[in-house]
Amino acid sequence: MLNRLIDWSARNLFMVLLSTVFVAAAGVYALLTTPLDALPDLSDPQVIIYTEYPGQAPQVVEDQVTYPLATAMLSVPKSRVVRGFSFFGASFVYVIFEDGTELRYSRTRERAQ
């Protein structure tokens, strides 16, 4: 079967080249006319609060910045998870909200606290 296909292709070089050009043109046409659709963001609504406390040890940053911020963020409506991380001179508090919460709503709730 494969030998017959190779023999036919060798004897009909014009047909092989014509079909190659046709397939390439159809591919370019499909590429140009196919509408692009944006992929939805499937991650949970999340806000990251970054705070600097220069020159301080992680334990000091934890006690004076991260812990008070994290406990205050626990009372934010529709918040599901609050995580805090302390490093040398920096604090990160991650607030993850319930599904369906708009990011704009999330950010305004944090400012209101």
C-alpha cells in the first residue's frame, strides 16, 4: 500500500505540489479567519498586600505588621483564606475571596478596613 502511494506520488509530481499548495493556502486562510477567544481566568479572586518594614527581622515584621494585617483581613466580607508571610523587611498578606467576588469589590473592601 505504501509502495503504491510512493510510486503514484513520484509519477504525479504536479498533483502532489498542487495539493501541497492547496493545503498550505487553506491553513493560512483558516489561521487568518478563525476568531480568537480569550481564555477565562479560572483562579480565585485574590489580593496581595505588600508592606515594607526596612531593616527589621522577620519576627519583628511578623509581630508588628503581618499578624495585625492578617487578623484585620479576616473580618473582610467574602474572604475565604488569609495567609501572611514575613521576610527580612517585608510582609506579604494574601487574601483569597469566594468564587464570583469581583476583584474591584475585593480591593475596595480592604481599603474600607
